[in-house]
Amino acid sequence: CLDASALAEAAAEPRLRALANLLTCIGGMEFAPRHDSLIRLAEALTADLGTGRTLHGCRIVPRRGMVLLYREAAALAPPLTPAPGAQALWDGRFAVRLAARWSGWRGGAVSIGAVGNAGLQALGKGVRSTALHLPRAVLPTLPALWRNGVLVAVPHLDWGEVGLDRAALSVMFRPRRALLGAPVAVAAARASIM
């Protein structure tokens, strides 16, 4: 969440640089958005954002006097199947590691992909109490572990199926380009299912 009034009051160069860094990090991109696109977004933030915008794989929407910036669901990477014991990068933002010894490998095809609407339905009412710290619009864009099309775990919601070997799964927010120029571990304890 961004304070739109603080952004509007900032000088043009720092405001554009902050927006570029946020969009690049949250969008999982390697390079910043085009300068003219940033200028149009900055103008919309100071004038009227309306129902929101998309830019650089992110959604930018007004929310309770603030501006919410999160990953655009339509721009998410497709699911990937990580190799046992190897680390993979999903959606340019999440470092995923499944231990080779993990018992879940015997249960069929395992993939890392977005929670999506199917995952939200599978979580049911349990998602309401677990994810109070996150806006509902963000939930479908979180990484999830799927096995044969069935939701197995959502690390950032500290949710996993009963009997899941949680110590063998790690999902860390490590975007291609960190917000502050160095790797960022956001809620590391909650991002790793242990």
C-alpha cells in the first residue's frame, strides 16, 4: 500500500524512481517500465486513478485512501515443475525449493503456480482467518504448491494439507530485481512452511 498524497508531494524524479523500483520488484521483471508509462501513472496517481491501472505486470488500484500495488493475475507465470532438490524461480519473484527427500514426490506430479480462484475455493473459509494481513485481491496471485491439480500448500498463508512434510518446502520472495538493491526476505518465517 502506498500513500498517494506522499507520492504526489514528492519531487518528480524520486517519485518516478520509487514507482519504477516498486513495479519492477513486484512484477518480477529485470528492467524498469518505460519512462513515458511511469509519467502517465504518476499523473493518474495525483489526479484520479479511477478503478485502477495495470503496468509492468502489476495492478495499481485505489484502496481506502491509499494505493494498492500488487501482481496482476493475468501476467503471472504458468506453473512450473521444480526438480527434486533444486531451486527454481517462479514468476520472477519466488525462489522455490522442494527437498529431494520430500515424501510428496511419490504422490504424483507436483507444480508451483498461483493460488488462483480454484485455490481460493479449495481453501474455503479457512483463508479468511489466515490471510487477514493481506488484501483479498492479492490472494489469488500468491504462490501455491499443487499435486495432480489439487492444492497442497500455500506457504504465505501458512497453510498446508495435513501430513505434508513442511520442512522440505521453502518459498521465499526473491525477485529478479530487489526493491532496495539487495535480496529481500519478506516474512521469511511465514514464507517457508516448516
